[in-house]
Amino acid sequence: MGAKEPGESRAGYVEAGFPTAQPRSAQDLAVRGQAEREVAAHVAVAEALAAWQGTDSGFARLLQGLAEALDCEAAVLWVPCDDRLRPRAFWHAQTGGLGEYKVMTLTSRLRRGLELPGMAWQQLGPSGRSVADGPGPARWDAAVAAGFRSAIAFPSIWAEEVIAVIELVSREELRLTAQLKRSLVAIGYVLGHFLARRRGLLDGRLITGRQVEILELAAQGFSRSEIAERLVVSPSTVKTHFENVYVRLGVKNRAAAVAQAIRLGLVD
């Protein structure tokens, strides 16, 4: 092929099928960045499933990998229980307090079609929400108050059954484009196949808002009597809550419960 003639436009090379060395516009950069994030999300899921060793650590790595790949700061794995979704795992980056959002998420039971995870459950596909959409359910308003600007949720499906729903929340504007939807659908089927063969992993117990409060105080070093005084309950009530937490988190003592709760993102 001959040398490029003087004055020959670079567009001629593009039209002929030769890619340019650099993106031609801010839009090209945005498209490329989104594509890279989607590839990173697929890689994060593949790595999390390949390295799966335990239930809670597996969920934590999965949620963290997906969230970080898509520039999100919090992630929740919801599982269907009878006619509602309940949270099975929760992860968030250390980017400041989450306020009421965390407690409301951990104690929510969402009906089909209710809030973003319930919509993804009902629609059998990805759904998104942004602050530009205006006020929403109380939990979304709490997320906005905590500094979040957008969220997406998508189902993990196998044999036309929703096995779980993953919700990702970001402090940036995250656009649910047609390409991102296709990527999330593909990831959802991979996760659905994996989790369908491990349904026992999803049979976790919900930790209550009061138990979150107790664990947060315990993490700050307060004794049982001090926790009881702060929450205006009896020390025996606090003891009962601790015993229930041990069962739900699969640990044997207070120190292990606090460590597990911190690792799972239940307390800061």
C-alpha cells in the first residue's frame, strides 16, 4: 500500500476499516471506559467464583469485585424468601458513614416489584435508578442522604427462576445503557448457574437492626452493661441478642462476632 498522500484525511483510514490510535471525542472515551468496566466486572465474577472457599467470604469477594469494577461503593445480594426478597450479604467501601441506609437495607423485606431489587426480580432483568429520577422509597432517600447518586439491580437467573438479585449503589452517575444491560444479563446467568447448584449458600439468616446497633457498640469497645444503658434495655436482653448473633453469623464469641460483622460490612 502506498504512503499516505499529503492532505489525506485520517477519517479516510477510519472509513477503510483502520482504527485510529486515540478516541476521537469525549463520547468515545466514555464508551471505551464503560466497556472496560464491563470487562472488569466479568473478570471479577469469574475470579470470585473460581476462588470460592466459604459462604460469607465468597459473597463478600463477589460483591466487592463487582462493585469496584463498576465504580460502585456498596453492594447487596438479595435472595427470594417466600414472596419477598431479603438481604443475604452486604458490602460497602470505607468511604464514610452510610447512615440509615445500611440499617434499612439489612432489615428490609421487599415484595416483588417493590424498590429497585424488587423491580429487577419482577422484570427478570436489570433495572436502574438515579437522583435525577427524584425522591423514591424511604430506603432510596436514605441512600441519597448518605451521598449515593445512582443504583442498578439485576437478577441471577437459572431455568427461568430468579436465584438471587444483586444491587449495586454508586456515588457517581451510573447509566444503565443497553450494552451494560446485556453484560449484566450475561453475568446474571453465570451467577444463576453457580448459585443454583449451591442453594444452601443462600439459606442465611437475617440480622436485625437492633443487633446491628449492638454490634456497632461492641466494635467501639462498650461492655454489655454499657450497651444496655445506651440502648435502654436490660443486660440480659443484650446477652440474648449476642447469642442470636453468634448463631446467625456462625461464630462462638463476641470478638469473633464483631470481626465477622466488620468483614461483612455490617458495621463500620
